[in-house]
Amino acid sequence: MKEREQRRILMPGIIEAAERAEPPGEPEPGLVAVRDPGDVADPGPAVRPGSEGVEIGTAAQAAPPGVAHSSAVMAVGTAFSRLTGFLRTVVIGAALGTALLGDAYQAAEMIPYTVYELLLGGLLASVFVPFLVKRRMRDADGGTATEQRLLSVVLLALAVLTAAAVLAADQLISLYAGGYTGRQREVAVLLTRLLLPQIFFIGVSGLASTMLNVRHRFGAPMWAPVANNLITMAAALAFLWVAGRGRTPGTVTDGQLALLGLGSAFGTAAQGVLLAWTLWSAGFRWRPRLDLRGSGFGEAVRTAAWMLLYIVVAQGGVLVTANVATRAGERASRAAGHPVTGSGLAVYKFALVVFQLPYAIIAVSVITALLPRMSAHVAGGRRDLVRDDFSRGLRLACALLVPLSLGMLVFAIPGSVALFAYGSMTPDGARRIGVVLMVFAVMVLPFTLHQLLMRVFYALGDTRTPGLIAVPAGIAQAATALALPLFVPARQVVIGLPVAYGLFYIVGAAGASLVLRRRLGGMDGRRILRTVTRLHVAALPALAFAAAVVWGFARMPGERLPDVLAVLVGGLGGGALYLGTARLMRVAELGYFTGMARARLRRL
């Protein structure tokens, strides 16, 4: 039974297909693909176990429904989820703007997620996915009793945590936005109290997603947030219709704030219910169990203790960033004698959402499918396969992230004006989002690298090392953020905060690479560096074209149309140039995606 389960987990997919797409003469060392004939839907005549030199298009067409299918489903679902999430951000920006009211909402919205992540959320992905995979492989009941106990304990903890957080809303605002005073503080506290019940449903969503992932049901966790985003958008539009444009903390009413806050909380509840229903439809039936003795949770708790250190350090960085941003925005408005647009937390959070969009659509689908797979490799004693999965996963992600990060750098300002400058969001506020986004764009690859490295540690069952590595990374982030107000004018502090944010991931990735290099017998660093360099070279003509287009359209009259045209013409033309240059350079990683797209179109 254990052997059958392991074969089911080690599904061939995007990683093996990428190997077949790589040029001859660069064989991957030590890869042994464990195949189950039931996982191969349509192998095709040219694809056989152990075959060499398969064409890119054939490999893509023949990619079986394992990790490849899961990644494709997740990529589409994540794209819709992130697209609606981005539209939600745009609508909230139009409803609230980037002055004091927008800052207050962003602080209130951040707190439920931060509290949940600090006390529970990070442990689910990092600790309990490998733990549940192991128990499903080893336990006679397939891990059912373990899942019953986990769900019972987590739901009880969530209920207690949510009630305590709602009661402590005032203290939480003092902790995360201590610079708020007067009516702005009252608005922030009210919104926080309305939004804090989300903690319970965020937890339900996270736990249901974890249990669906170990069942290789990756689609629903990527699609369910769409409902949340649509409901929150509807609430923000209703607020804009009822309250009108340009509201401030002094002119908005508690009833209008309740419409916005309760609507957002209802969206999160809907997401949790949808995921719970999907888990039920997958065959899981919850029976409350609190008999933890002999359940094996002691192992997970010991692992979680070190992971908690990592989470505390990371969330400490969030706490410092929030306080620096909120105080800078309040100080800039006070110095100017009127609300100053784009100097506080709101503009930072809007830019952060856009920054995470490429990673979330591209890398998350690969990472989520890889974690159970790498955990199974470790259980089978094949650390060489863990290294290979990491290398291929990173190179495949970079094939799309490199041009997107460079494009973000070029299109940040015109794109922000084209997308955000509506309703209460002024063009100046939108341009400020673009400036902050330009700094964030430099951090896309370090951020992705760090996330993949952390998943390798989680697959190895090691949370101690990430916790220890996070300490110097967190110190670097916090020290940089705290130093900004000492050397930078209050209105410019928010522009430097992405540098502090990125330092956490740069320092953390450097430390993680050094440790994993010893444990895995290398990190395939030369191949990764060679691929990333070639991808940047392939993107240079597209970058030059896009920059020229932005420069040219900036000289056209008009407020928004030139920015829209710059993004459309520069993006489409630059994308075509990148694909053409990468094809001429025979960049295999990008060739896999284009081959897969052609195969899908032929099937349709």
C-alpha cells in the first residue's frame, strides 16, 4: 500500500516535461521518474519512459495529467483569482483613495490576515502538508484520524483566537498603526472590529486548502478566492455609490464603513464555505476528535516550534513596515496642513498587490504542486530528485517572471495611472503607486527564489533552519525600514519600504542557498545562473522597445489614453519580441510553455 501511494504521489508532469524540452547534451543527473500507467492519459507514440530528444511541442502535448495538469488548473484558477483580486484592489482604491481614509482601511484589512498568519496560517503550509503526506502514506487508515484531529483542534483554536482578536481591536490598532489619532483612529478601530471575524474563515480556507492539496485537488483553493473578491468588489462599489467620491475620516459615517467592512467579511466567509464544501465533495467527513495522545502531533508541534520563530520574525517585519508607513503618511499630512496623497500605507499595499501578481499566477502553481512531490522524494530517500525539482521549478518560473519583472519596471507608472486613477484615486496617487511598484519590480526574482528555497526545507521536514535564517533577514528588513524616516522626507519614506521588504528575501535566500547546497550536494547553481542570464539577454530587445513606446506616448496630450496605449502597444510588442528572441536563442524553459500552448490549441 505504501509503495502504491508513493507512486501516486510521484506523478510525472511539468518537471519531467521540462526535462524532455531541454537541449541535448545537458542531461539532468540522477532523475528517476516513478511512473504509474494510470497517470498517463495520452502518452503519444514519441514519448516512452527513458526516451531522449523529444521535441518541445511533442513533450508538451504528451504531458500527462500529474503535476503538469495540476499546475495548469492552478495557473488558470490563480490567474482568475489574482485578476479579480487585482480588480478588487482597483475598486477599493477608487472607493477610498490613498489619503488618510485609504490608509485606515488598509491598516484594518491587514490585521486579520497578519494575526492569523502569525498564530496559525504559516504552520499549515510549512508543517502540516508534509506531515499529512507522511501520515497518509504510513497510517493504515490513510491518515483519516490524523485529519479529523487536526481539523478539530484548529477549528477550536480559530474560534478562541477570533473572539479574542475582536475584543482587542483597539489594542491591535495601537500596535500596528500607533500614529493614528482622532477620527482616523476611530475609523481604523471600527473597520478592524468589522473585519476581524474573517480570521475564522481565513483559517477554514487555509485548512481546507491544505487537506485538498494533499489529495491532489489543487483547483478549488485557487478558484474559491474569486467569490471573495467579487463580493468585496460589490461592497466597495456600494460604498462608493452611497458615500460618493473623496471621503475622509471626518466625512465618512459609521454606517457607510459598516457596509464596506461587513461586505468584505462576508466575502471571506463565502470563500471558506466553498472550500469546506469542496472538501466534503472530495469524500472527507468531519467527526470531532480531541484524543491527541499517540496521534503523532508531537512531531508536528516540535517542527512547528521552529517554524513559529520564522513566522514571528517575518510578521515582525510586517509590524515595523506598517508602523513606519502609517506614521510617515500621518506626519506628511500634518506637515502639509492637509491630507497628502500617496505617502502612507495605502499606496504601499496597492503596489504590493501588483508586485505579487506575477509570482502568484506563475510560481505559486509550480510551488504548490512541488511541495507534496518533494516531500515524497524525501520519504523515498531521493534528495537528488529534490534538488532537480527545485532547479527545474525555478528555471521554469523565471522563464516568465524575468520579462514580467522587467515589464513591471517599465510600465509601472503608466500602468498604474491607466488602472488606478478612478473615483477617489487621483492621478497623482496612481503615479505614486507606480513609483513604489518600480522599486518592488527589482525584488520579483529574489522573492520567488526565497519562496522556493523555503519549500525545499519544508519538504525535508526542517523548520529549524528557516527559523534561524529568518533572524538576520528580519533584522536587515526592520533596521532598514526604521532608518528610512531618519534620512528620507516623510512623503518619500514609502518609496524606500520595498527595499527593506526585499532585503528580507535577499538575505534569507543567500543563507538558505548556502545551507541547502551542502545538504543536497549542490543546488544546480551554474545551470540556474546560466538560464536566468540568457532570459535577461532575451528580454533586452523587448525592454528597449517597451521603454521607447512609453517615452513616445508620454509626449501625447491627454491624461489616461496615452498611458493605456503605452501599456497595450509596449506590452504586446515587447512580449512578441521576447518570444521571438528566446526562440532564436533556443531557451528551452520558455520553449516548454510555448510548446504546451500549441499542443493545447491543437487539442481544442
